[in-house]
Amino acid sequence: MESPSWPESLPDNRLKAIQELTQGQDWTTKLQEVLWWPEEMESDPTSIDGLVVQILMIPYRSWASSCSFKNEALELPTCDFHSSVSSDTQKLEKYNDSPKTVIPVTIKKRSAKRRKNSWTSTKVTSVLIDDGHAWRKYGQKEILNSKRHRSYYRCTYKSDQGCQATKQVQMIEDKPLKYRITYFSNHTCNNLQRPPPIILHSPYPRENSMLLNFETKELINKKQLGPNFPSVKQELNDGVPSLSSLGHNQSTPCNYNSPWDPSTHVSQAPKESLSLMSSWLDREEMVSPPAYSGLDHGDIISSSSYSSMAGTLGYHMNPML
DNA sequence: ATTATTTGACCCAT
DNA sequence: ATGGGTCAAATAAT
């Protein structure tokens, strides 16, 4: 994975922590994809398991990487990076040694064009799946050489939080029904108005509604769980669970001297699962332009993908399962 | 010039 | 009041 260009003045351990978090964001995005479109992924359950373990290890590893600061707080310049996302519309003008430096940005007043080198991900699906994000349709157009229109969606929180995520939905076939869904840019918003999409819906919910049990690696029909199965919202605090809610239940207070080790709470993935994971990561359809890691600086901390996945994982820490 | 994409005002449902 | 869809116009890319 190619790391973004960080200021040279950042200490190695801080850079490492940043890279750990960046890697975690990338993995959670991939795990989200396999959960949203399991029929398109030839993934082995053990590879999912390994991926989950790796993701859960991220807070621990990034903490371990940064703990050599001892009494120095880990002051990642999240807000500054967030506003310094490299794009046509935002220009980084200055960055000096201090992580607290406020980076002046120039915002172009109006651009009707998406940045050329933005991250994209394309999926073809027979059902329009609720991907867990809030979208607002902002346009629809008949496309040349196609009988069917293309719909344009932007993140609901674009005005609130400046989230640049957009998606396009276009029907490409009637029989069998097929839609091409193209996502542009990662979500940078923190809002999770709806539960993470661990419950997968289709037009035929009785047949396809299911849950993924990380411990047994089995897909469970929702109806098997009965009507009292808790909703995700019960586990979330303001939609975004804290790390402590991820790693500790109520009866296990956080001990900062011995950080929670997720590998002891989730069935340990065999080493082979990591290689399996790598193999299907190679197959997945993320499309990134050259020399672009698919991550904006701001994604490292505030990625909704990470938050969403954190919610998902927190949910499955519920003893109900 | 043509086409694709985005903005912003407007309308409607809740 | 608020949120989401529609649509004409503006803007960018080719």
C-alpha cells in the first residue's frame, strides 16, 4: 500500500501509527464491500475472519506505535488534514513542522465537475442495496447510447460536513435486472443515521435477509433469531461507537497499561486466512488512479467506513450472539 | 458544439 | 419545519 506524503518532520512512530490507521480504514472498506455484496465475492469465511482480526487489532497496533511518545499526547492533525484534502477544489498552501498548524485552504467557489483523480468503486448488482449511508438524489439524466437514465446521488451530509462522497446508479440490463453502482470518493462524514448494513436486504427479505456471525463464520437467517433481536442502534452512541465500546463490555473497564487485545476476543484466524484475504483483496474491484492510495488524509481518523465498521463489530460483540 | 455532471430553486410528502 | 425528488440552468470535459 502506498502511503500518502506525510511531512518529513513527523516522528517515525507517529507515522507508523498513522499508517496503521490508514491500513485499517482500507481494510474496513474492503470488509464492507464483502458484506454488502457477498454474492460477488468469492471470499472464504476464514479470510473474512482474518480481516476482522486485523481490523480489530488496528487500535491496539496504532496505540503501540504511538505509545513511545510516553507523556506526549498523540496529536494527529485530523482537522487540519481534513481540510487539506488534495483536490481540484482545495489546495494545500502551506505545511510546516507543527502538527497544530492551521493550513490555509483556497476553495473554488463552484465546480460542476468531480475531481479527476478521485477514488472510485464500481459494483454491478441485481438489487439496489441500502449501503447504510444517507444519500440525496440530485440529478437524473438520459445517457447517450443508453435507453436508461443515470441517477446521481450525493451524501446527505455534504452541506453539513463537506462530505464529498457521491454515487451514480444506472440500470444496465432489464433481464436479468442489473444496476451499475459507482461510488466516488470516500465518506468523510461521521453520521450514521441508520444501522450499519450488517443486515442485508433484498426485495425478497424473507429469503435473503441474513446476518454474519463472526464467531461461527456462518450466515444466519434473520428469522431464525426471532423478533427480539436487538437493533444496532441499541449498541451505538450517537451513531458512532467509541473504541472502548468496541473492545470492552460494561464489566471490563479499560486498562490503558494493558490495551485490549482483540485477537483474544475473536476466534483466532489461522495464518492461512491472511494469505486468503490477500488473494481476494487482489480480486476486488477497487479502482484507484496511479499514485493515489484511495485515501484522503482526512479519512484516517474520521472515515465513516471505519466508524460504520466499528459499529458493526461492536454490534457483534453483543453477548446475544 | 456536445455531453456529463453539479447546483440551486422549487415542489411535495411527512 | 424538514427532508428528498425533480428539473432547468450552469459548468467542465472532450
